[in-house]
Amino acid sequence: MSPFIIPFSELTAKDVARVGGKNASLGEMIHHLSPLGINVPDGFAINAEAYFTFISFNKLGKTLQDKLNSIPDSLENLGEVASSCKAFMLNGVFPENLKAEISNAYNNLIKKYGNEVSLAVRSSATAEDSPTASFAGQHESFLNITGYDNLLQA
């Protein structure tokens, strides 16, 4: 089993803390609908551990936290802080082991669905819709992503 990648077909509701609600729900759909003859395309989740590995590898933890701590109660600089944090993330590089796992998972989908497989890349925060907070819609979604390089960028 990969430390960073989990196929949807292996996910259940018990995996929300590792992969978020959207991913866990896709796993549940595959488990419950496939026996009824309803086809749910497989895919894969890049888990929360991969995110923290990316942050650590790029030494972004303190940089991001310092930037977020600069937001006053008035939120007047929120847009600037968000843009800066996004730039930090986009300028980061993937550790080779994480890139290899993403490549392997992507190639498995190509084998299953063909070279023109098109992906949706979405966040699935592990606390997105908790009883005390909701971040739904906070992150971007990227649809119709084809090609490994485009997948990594998304």
C-alpha cells in the first residue's frame, strides 16, 4: 500500500480523517453502487500525509503560518495573504517519492480507462464540514485534467 495514494475503491467513510469527505464518499459510492450495476469511475486520493510531506519538503510550514498570522481581525489584507500563500504552494516542488506515487496511480488509471483519461482534481479537506466549521468551496476545483504534468500542476 502506498503511503500517499489510496484508490477510491479502497476508501470508506472511516477514511475521512486521511482523505477528506469527498474522497471517502466516492469510495462509499463505489462500494454501495457497483453491486447494483451502477458504474462509478475509480480514481485516487492523495492523502493528508502527502500534503504535510509537501509542506515539510519545501519548508513552508513557518512561512505559511507567519503569513497567516499577519491577518488582522479586520481581514483587510486577506486577499494579499491568500495570493502570497498560493504563490508559495505553486512554487513548491514535489518530493520524488510523492511524484512517483502520483505517476503510478495516474498510469494505473490510463491502463484502466485509456490514454485520454480526464480527471477532476479537487480538494477534500479532512475537516471541511465539521460540526464547528465549514470550508466547503474554499478551494479550487480543476476539471478535465489530462496529462501527468497538468495533473501535478492542478
